[in-house]
Amino acid sequence: MEETDSGSNADTRSTVHEDRETLPSEVRIGRTALVVSELAEMTDFYRDVVGLTVLERSDATAVLGVDETPLLVLEHDPDALARHQSGAGLFHNAFRVPSRAALGDALARIRSDWHLGGASDHGVSEALYCTDPEGNGIEIYRDYPREEWPRSDDGTVRMGTYPLDLEPLKAAAAGEAGLPAGTDVGHVHLEVSSLEAFGDFYVDVIGFDVQVSMPAARFVSAGGYHHHLGANTWNQRSKPVDGSGLSWFEVVLPDEAALDAVRDRIADSQYAITEVDDGIAVTGPDEIEVRFRIRV
């Protein structure tokens, strides 16, 4: 089930939670950008296997998305260090589809043209996993209805990892060649060097709420979503982001007031703000760049 806006009458202001300001519930993830060494191969992979549409293409970049909405930017650097040799950055991009049929179609494409790395039922969603030709993780998933998500007594989401039966998913496929309208980037999962630094920045400064915290992973969100961002230290990355892999990702805010609130919190922190064409950018822990803009 697709995550939708809560309505035009919703209160989009930041709220105070545990004596700190938090992000409004309408926050979502926008575009993500990857540095790639083989632009043509990676563009074809995200078109043919993942199912994105190529919206723009040049010798330096490719922009892919769904229904004219850009979701992924590929930035060409033929000399970029390979992902397995580089530091912190992307664990996976998670493309959220609006139906089980769309997830079944994704399964068919991966099985036909690539390699399925895993499949899980997380209690809040069912997900497929694979890795692109340059070592970047990919999740394609669909949410269960929000009212069915298991929650703890404090209201936070309880996620798990359970086997996913692929036969019913295969049977649900509609035979569509690409990702349908309504697909978006549901979340981004990062590899970080420190969960403490991740929390200090994304929770205390930016304003996400912690949903799940484990010894080597943390999941945060706005508006009670199961997670907009994940972070883990499973591979013990110790260097800042460099080489191929994540270049930047984008957090989309509902209005100017929400953007101003984020700008003020960053200005009061140790991090520097950079103005970009459609919003602001900040380089956070592990030198991962996060961009913020208003929903259009």
C-alpha cells in the first residue's frame, strides 16, 4: 500500500517531542544520487532490471524516475574508487511500489535479468533485495496498510525479518515491464561509522524520530512511518563517504515554514548550510550530503 499525504488540511509545522522539534508528518524522501564508474551499464540496469524510466541522459549524468518524476541521479566518474573499497555511504536505496502486483513484476524482472539477493517480510512491508553492477544495494518493497503495522506500547513501529513466500508474489504479477506511477523512494539505508553521530545529527538536529534501535542499526522517521532513514555499522565502515556509491540524497518538506525550521536547527549546530538551486544542503556525519527542498 502506498504511503500517502495525510491531506491538505494537515498541520505541517514541526512539533515538539521530548523537548525538541521534530519534522512534520508529510516529510518524504526525494531523489538519491549515485557516483558511478560505468554510466551506460548502470543506466541500462536501473531501466531494465529495476524498472525506472530514463528521463534525461548525457555523457556526464543520467536521471531516471517514474511517470516523469525523477527518483535517481547517476553521476559519471570513470576513476571513482569501487564501492567495496570505499567508506561510509549507501547500504541500499529502497524503491516503494504501490501494489503487490508491482512487486510481483519486480520479482519477475530480477529473476529474468539479474540475481535476487534476498526477500523478507518485515511485518510492515514485504521486500525484495538485489545489488547493482557496482555494488550498491537495492530494495524494492511495498507497505502493508499502516493500521496493520505492529507497534510497541510507546507507539513506535516494531519491525522484524521473516521469510517471504515468493510463490504468491509471483502469482500476483501483472506483467508490466516497468515500475508503475506511484512508485517513490520510500527510504534510504546508510552505512555509517557511528550510530551515535547518526542520531546526534538526524534525530537531534534534523528532527527525525527513532522508531527502532538495535546494537548495530537504527531506523528513524517522521510522522510515525516505519523508517525514512536506516543506518547500520554491520560492515564496519570507518572512512567518510568517497569513491563510487552515494553522492547525496534528498529530504522533501511540505512548505517554507518546515524548511525554515530545519534551516534554523542546522544553523544552531556545528554543520554548515549550503544554498542550492531548489533548497539547502548540508554535509553531515561521514561527509554524507543531505539536501532539503519543498514539495512541488
